[in-house]
Amino acid sequence: MRKLLCLLVVFLGSFFLWISKANAQKNDVALIKIMLQKQTADWNRGDIEAYMKGYWNSDSLLFVGKNGIKNGYSATLQSYKKGYPDTAAMGKLNFELVQLKRLSPVYFSVLGKWHLQRTIGDLKGYFTLLLRKINGRWVIVSDHSS
């Protein structure tokens, strides 16, 4: 009887831990989607500074795009400002998320497609993001967009 009770306690403990982890992952996915939706809205308002709040404000931020590698938040921001100097160049952004994959409790990988609808010619491509949870907030620490 005692062994059965111990097994039951272990089973229930494992079950509730599994449920807790599943709920945490759902919450993290929702928070990441909200952050990306906010970035889209900020971009579509022509506000690159607000858009950049989705990125890690650190010299260790890594951005890889068509013009090469940018290290750091400031370099990434300046690159965006140079490449998209006005709202005509920025156009209207749309993301399509292909895969969100939890790598650990503090890291997520995001794969998706991006599309800019512009009067001067549309652009589109793919992106791979590495997100990290820092101080309770999900931020992009690495972005490879093509």
C-alpha cells in the first residue's frame, strides 16, 4: 500500500509538472506573437525606433541581412534607417510565422516569411530569429533575414 501511494504521488507530481511546462510554453508563444505583432504595427506606422524595441538593446545583438552582418543594436538601427529612410521605402509589413520552437526555458527559435507591400516595389523573404527571455521579456538576440 505504501509503495502504491508513493507511486501515485510521483505520478501526480510528474503530471502537474508536465501541465505547468505546457502552460508556460503556450504563454511564451503568445507573448512572442504579441511582440511580433507590435513590431509589425510599429513598422506600418513608420516608427523604426519603436519597431527596434523587439530587439535586444545590446552590443551583442547580431543581425544578418542582404547587406551583410551588423553587430550591435546601434548598428542594426542605423542600417534600418539607411535602408528604409521614409514610409514609402518601409511600405506595409506582414509576417507569416512558419515555426516557433522552444529551445529551452529562455530561448525560442522563430522561422517565418516577411513581405513588404510598397508603391516603389514589393520585397519579400524569410527570417530566422533567436529570441531570449531577458528580465521576463522576449527579445530578438539574433536575426537572419533574407
